[in-house]
Amino acid sequence: MLNISFGCIEDELQRVEEHFETNLATETPLIYKVAKYVISSGGKRLRPLLLIAASKLCGYTADAHIPLAAVIEFIHTATLLHDDVVDNAPLRRGKPSANIVFGNEASVLVGDYLFAKSFKILSALNNPDIVKAYSDATTLMAEGEVKELVKTADITTTEEDYLDIIVKKTAVLFACASQAGAIIAGKNDRYIKRLYDYGLNIGIAFQLMDDALDYISNEEFGKFIGNDLKEGKLTLPLIHAIKRASEPEKDIISKIIYKKKLAKRDLKTALDLVNGYESIEYTISKAKDAVLKAKKNLDIFPDSEYKISLMDIADYITERKL
């Protein structure tokens, strides 16, 4: 959980955790084991937080925000399970990833189950606008995943390509979370759009920071420096550096990206290039710009403890260290 106070929605967050337990109970114990392993592995619950705070900001007083917040985390968990299989990732949040512990088959199938379970829960709420918001988000997420796969090890990937990928793969689920809070509260399109844009920019900033930290984090947090590079992913720090690199430097990086296994000197070469062109600083500055855009979207809402919570989440995005 985040290291900032959310006393105003603490009870709701506990109810979301209880909802996980209720909806993961099946006749197939493996489903519970795999899903619980990921959900309980130290996630920050950012997306449920956004949904709950947004719904309260909009004056919502009923209970549908609880299953909606649980579903947003189920969908996120499903994407993590699938991502780790695609990336052959050995770690997730400092622990062996689910595919290492339970196998690729179990990870994929339980991810599928969580997607199916999510839409079963959504259909029971009988709110077509909510179902549309979630289905639009998951469709775009799948599109982003495929585009990222297509762009693997593609040195011609542009900043525009990258932003399109992170908007679809990551940011739209944040946007869906905050937008859903306005939808269930019965707010008009103006307020729904503002909260959608708030969440979208929060998601963009989150992924930008994640990609910057990939070049400066350490194994203590379950993420190796240059992990994206090892997987052939061109994220903004490297894209920014390549755009400014000399032709000989581009040739060297191109050869490194295509390698199946990187040597320490390869990683050092890439890190030197990224640091030499101040590409990490550039990426963080773009994240801060997105946070400012996110906050601006809250201007139309009256001051409240829930608005403060959403502002705090925005600030946390660029302050986190992992």
C-alpha cells in the first residue's frame, strides 16, 4: 500500500480486499492459489484507490464501487500473469513470478479466468456504461500488448510509438478506474471526461517512471537494471538516447538489442548512452508533465478529502523509488 494517508477510504479498501477472497473462492484450488499469490505479493492497489476516491469525489454513496474496484485489480492481475509468461520474467515485486512457481500453463489459464470472472461480476451490476468502459479498456490493453510485441527489438521505434503503447497497455486501465467512479455516481459527460483524463495521465506518468526506474533501480526491489533492454523492449530512455546518438552508437545499440543474452559490458554501453544523453532525466520530466495534466483535470471538483487523496496519488507517482 502507499505510504500516504487514505483514512477517508480505508474501510472501503478493506472491503475490496474481502471481495478478493469471496470471488476467488472456486472448486478449483489452483485458481485461488495462483491469483492470490499475485494479488498478495505487494501491489499498491493504485487502480482500486483511484476508483474509490473518484467515486467518493463525485458524491457516490452506494456500494457498487467495491466490486468495481475489485474487478479493476482482477484485470490488472490477469495482465501481470500474461505479461510474465510473454516476457519469461523470473521475478515480480521481489518474489519469483507466478509462471516460475506454478508454470506458464497455470499462469495463462488463471489470467483467462480472472478476465472472465471480471466480466461476470460487471454484468451483475446491470450498468451498460460501466461494462462499455471496462470492455473498451481491456480491448485497448490487448492491442497495446500486441503492438509492444511487434515493436520488440525494433530500433526504429519512435517516441510516438512508445506513447501509444503505454497509453493502451497501461494508462487506459487507470483511466477506466477513475472514470468508473464518475459513471456510477451518475455524473455528466464533462465530469466523466475529466476523471478519465486524470486517470489516463496518471497511468502515463506511472509507466514513464517505471521505465526510467528500470535503468536506475536494483535487485532489492525485484527488478534488475536494464530488464526492459534484456527483453528487447525499447522504452523512452533508450528511444530518446538513440534519437540523439551518432550512427556508430546506433549500430552498437542495434546489435545489443538483438542479442538473446546480454553481457555486462553490453548493459554498461546502453546505460552509458542513456546517461550521456540525459535520457532518464528527460523521461522523468515527461512523467512530471503528465502529473501536472492529471491534477489540472481535478480543478472542476470542489475541495474535499477525496480530492486531496487523488492529488496525493498524483504526487506519489513521481516520488516513488520502485
